[in-house]
Amino acid sequence: MEEILYHKFFEIEDSYWWFVVRNKMIARILKQNYNLKPDDILLDIGCGTGAFLNLLKDQCIAYGSDMSEIALDYCSQRGLDNLIKVDLGQEVKYPDRINFITILDVVEHIENDNEFMKNVYEISSKDGLVIVTVPAYQWLWSKHDELNMHFRRYSRKQIINLLIHSGFKIEFSSYFYSLLLFPAIIKRFIDKIFKSQKEEAVIEEVSEGMNKLLTKIFTIETNRLPNLNFPFGLSALIIARK
């Protein structure tokens, strides 16, 4: 991602509803459904500025990896340790045992997602769990995806097939942020009809009151995962095991 995005994400990740709901959802699933323990090792691939790792640093042995020095500097500002700088073409030293791997809204940024996911499989421990989230539906592609430097969006079937092809066994899959799908479709339709020239923000700003409301609504929705499967939504969640 571009440098300015890391600055923006560090500024808002702890309060903006989209990140808050997603991060708490994954942390809750790990703790409640997969019995995350203090001696478990978790690797957050593409950890960015560290908001998700910050939630888990006292619940397990949390590692974060990223290609960006800026992102890892922000992680350090949060007091996070166990940070791994990933350099293309150079061998990366990961922990020998990794119980959990999280890849949260990262795969869409990877040009060769097949090679990437096969590498994830290789570093996973036997019976290791992988949790992946991605933006849903290529037909929802917009300027927002371009600004965030995405290569693609995924249907649930596509991201499932990607993990299966890499060797993983799927344990659970669902969409989430389901209540936002129809407003997003309407917005995309209007933008195409009127060929909107309005510059789109990397993150759509909302008022403080709306931010609290969206956080509450989608916390209620995502608290039903993984006990309920949503057939549609703006994002997809996949839980798989090596």
C-alpha cells in the first residue's frame, strides 16, 4: 500500500467501525470457538499498523509480519514485539510452531494469490488454523478498490477454492457485513449511471454518532458467527485448517 494509507489507518483503526467490528469478531472467534491460550503462537500476516495484534498481545504469543517498515514502526509505537519484516526474494524466519495464522483483508493486495497461499500452507504447523477475510464480489469493484490497491475481490466460492487448492481443509465460511450489501449495490449503480466524478476517499468518513451506530449494528451481526452462515455480504470470512 502507499505510505499515506498506513498513516491514515493508524489514525483511525482503533475507532472506525469497519476495523473495530472485524478485529473484535476474529479475536472473539479465536478465544471462544478455538480456545486461544496464552502459550499459543499466532501470526498475523500483513499486520499493518497493529490494531488487531494489539487486541491479542495479552492473550497469546502474537507475531506480526508485514512488508512495510512504516507499518511495523507503528506496531512498535503500540508496544508490540515479535515483528517480522518481509522482504521479497529473501528468506523469512518464522516461528517453528504456529498454531494460528490470521490474514485479514490482505490477500486482495497480493498479485499472485495462489503462490502466496501455498507459502502460508508451508509455514503453518500441522493442524494449524488459518482465518482469512477478503472483500466480496468482483462486480462490486469501484474506485475504492483502486485507491486501496486491490488486485481483485472474491466470491466465497473463489476464496474457498484458493485455500483448498493450497492444501487447506475448510472448517467454516460465511459472508459478513450483510446489511451493507444492498446500499453498496445502489451506490455502485448510481455512480455508473451518473458517472460520478467525485473523488472517493480511501475510508468513507462518518459522523461520530453514525460510527457508534454502525459499530453496534455489525457487532450484533458478527456475534452470530461462526454459529450462523450469512449467504451474502460485503466481506467473506473463511476458517480453514492444515
